[in-house]
Amino acid sequence: MLIILYALIALGPGIFWLIFYRRKDKEEPEPLRLVFKIFVWGMLATIPAAVFEFVVDYIMPYSYNESISQIIWGTFLVIAPIEEYLKYLVIKKKIYKRPEFDQRLDGVIYGTVAGLGFASLENVMATIGNGPSIILLRFFSATLMHAFASGIVGYYLGRARFNPKKEKSFIRRGLLIAIIIHGAYNFVITIGINVTIPLLVIIVLGGFVTLNQLIKGLKRRRARMLQENKPRLDNPPPQKTTDKQV
């Protein structure tokens, strides 16, 4: 019974930020069933991530944190790439080609939701292992980090969705940025220096502000295009298009 209570408490941050970011697109909100679907798939992505990280740690250990090179290996080259790629796959395989993904802002919303799902199962495991007191810290740190890292991947997926010629380039760019952010966050936590907290505040607050600015920019773009009487913001171009839209 206590485990169930801890699990419910642990889901709180993810649900809070899910509502927060879904309201960012209240003019044209995404279907709740799809939001829930991506959230659940984001949670499930945590399982293969844990398996892959365990296997890599067994073959080429990184969890002992005995040297800077080992910390860099674990944070930037193992954990961050595995987790960001799996969250990316959730968006790419489960929503990217669906007709509901019909504008760039949808990429940010679904990316953020996938990240929040991933963080939520992490929060459950962390709470069961360390008690509910850890949730307050993760509410403003790891949960948000997963949200804005995946949101940035979603931003570039939104651009890629409507610009097939640059699809791979946009996807690589989004993943690289997310991996750097995620790796930096984990690196700062792992090394545990005197300025750890200020650095974490910079990373989390910077990511939070950046994601919100991206959302505002996409909403302004949508409003501007609607004023120009265009039928739809980001209608996917025909297969043989020569559209230069970026």
C-alpha cells in the first residue's frame, strides 16, 4: 500500500507539467487520447533505457565515477544518448506521421509529453528507493530537464515534418542539442562541486525559458499565417515539392 502511495506522489510532477504545457496550445489543443498515449509510451521507454544502460555499464563501467573521463563517458556518451534517442523514437514512431501532427508546435507538445512520461517513471522508481522527499527536488530539476530536452527534439521534428529535404539534418540537430543539455545536467550532478546548485539552476532555468520562447515563437508564427488567410499553418508539402520552407 505504501508503494502505491509513493507511486501516486511520484506521478505528481509529471502530471503538473503535462497540464502546464498542454495549456500552452489551448487554441488548438492536441487530442487528449494521443497526449495520454505518448505520455505512457514515454514512461515505457524508461525500461529499455535502464536495460541498455545496465548492459553498457557491465561491459564498459561508468557508474563508479572514479575519474572525469569515466563521468564524461557515462553522462555524455551513454545515459544522455540512450535516453534522448528512446524518447525521440516515441515521437517518431507513435505520432510523427499521423494526421494530428499537422503543425510545428505539435512537435514541441508531443516531445515535451514524451519527456514527462519518461521522467514520471523515473520519479516513481526514485521515490520507491529514496522516499517521497526526493520528489520536491525532482519536480524542479530532472522532470523539467526531461521535458525541455525532449521538447527541443520535438521542435526540430516539427520543422523536419514539413521540410522533407532537411528532415535528417533537423532531427540530428535536435538530438545533438538534447544530448548536450542532458549530458551537462547529469555531469554537473555527478561531479558534485561547490557550484553544483547554481549550475543546475542555470541549466534548468535556461532550458525552461528557451522552450517557452520556442513555443511563443511558433504561436506567433501561426497567428501571423492565419492573418494572412493561409488555410493551415504547416500543411505537409506534396511528395515532389520544392518547398524551401524552414
